[in-house]
Amino acid sequence: MKEFLKRIDRETLLGGIFGVIAILAIIIEMIFSGITAETVASAIKDIAGTVVSVMVFLIAFKHILRQYKESKSFEDNLKNALNSWQSDHSNMIVRKEVYDKEHDNGPISCYSYGLKTNISDFYNSKSTNSTGCFMRMPILCKENYMSGNIVLKFYLNKGTFFEGVPMTDAELNRELGKLNDLFVSFINTNPNFNGFAVARNVNAKEINVTIAKPMETTEDIDKLVAVIDSMYNAYLVAANLKLKD
């Protein structure tokens, strides 16, 4: 309740409370004075002068109550959206638990997905166990997403894109770097993500996609899932692509 009341500014809250008290006092005074045409008219006049502050309070209360309910259900909506996405792509996407190594495998330090490195798993139900890290994002609690500057970390690895291709580390980094540039450009030039997400190269094997604005609505959640899905599709398209100089 304290968290809820903090969302209403003090002037509106006090104005609403004292407005209700004033209306009650006017009605009580009318009753004790006797209900006549004169006392009723006087009460109506006095209430009309007070009702504005009460209406402002009620409107603010209704608006903040809706926001409060949305914030309480945000985590569930986010979890449900991500679980639904992973379920739709379970032939390739695997949920991973990443623990804080500094505390003996606990607590979980991020929300993570792995991508199966055998791309043929996409076409059939036979599953392999070989996966590479696809993406990591903050733990799914509203504080991490409503504060803004959410970073989605995407990873590139040899197993996904160049399995079985002989190359030195320098050659691998060069080829992954080319894919990296393509993926970053793909996100940054997508009009659906304009003003919502910005991608940048961290190194040849990592891309950070930053969502600067706080996430508060189901529309924001849908856009976040769309970013992840777009990167997933880009990975699939590039999985067998051999870039040439």
C-alpha cells in the first residue's frame, strides 16, 4: 500500500482526503440542521465547491491503480512471452541457467538461451545436445527492465556458423566479425526497432543490443521478443554462409 500511495503526489492525496471529509461534514451539518429546501440548496452549493478536488483525486487514483496493476503483472507477462517464444523454437533454442561463479553456482546471474549448433535440427525432430550460447539478458524482475538501459548480449561462435571449416583463430575472428557487422546493421536499420533498440559490436564474438527506454507495457515486451526473434532468424540465415573477402 505504501508503494502505491507514493505514486500519488501529496497535494492530490491531501486534497482528495480533505475533500471527502468536507463533503461528509456538509451532509452531517445538513442533517442536524434539518433537511429543508434551504439547507439542501446550501449543501449542494458547498459540495460543488469541494467536489473538484475529490474528482482530481479519484482520476489520479484510477490512473495509478491501472499502472500499479500493470507493473505487478509485468514480470509474468515478460516470462510468458519469452517462454512462448522459446517453445515455438524449441527445436533450436534451449533455455540455459547461468549461475554466479563467484558464489558456488548461485544465485542465477542472468537469463540465457543457447542455440543448437547442428542447424539440421531445425528441419527434423531429432535433437542433438550440442549448443552454443546465443543470448543473455538481465534476470526477469521488473526493476531490471523498468529502469531502462536493458542490454541483450548476443554471442557468435564457430560451432554455429563454421562447424567443420578449418581456420585459424585469426581467420575465425575475421569471419565472425563480418557476420557481426551484418547483424548489427540488420538491427539498426530495421524500422520496427527505430527508437527502441540500438546494436553495437563489442568484439567479433559479441553484440550488445541496448534498449534505452524503460519497459512498462505489453507492447514493449512484444518489441523485445521481436528483437530476439529477429536476431535468431538472422543467425539461421547466416549459419551456412561463408563470407568471402
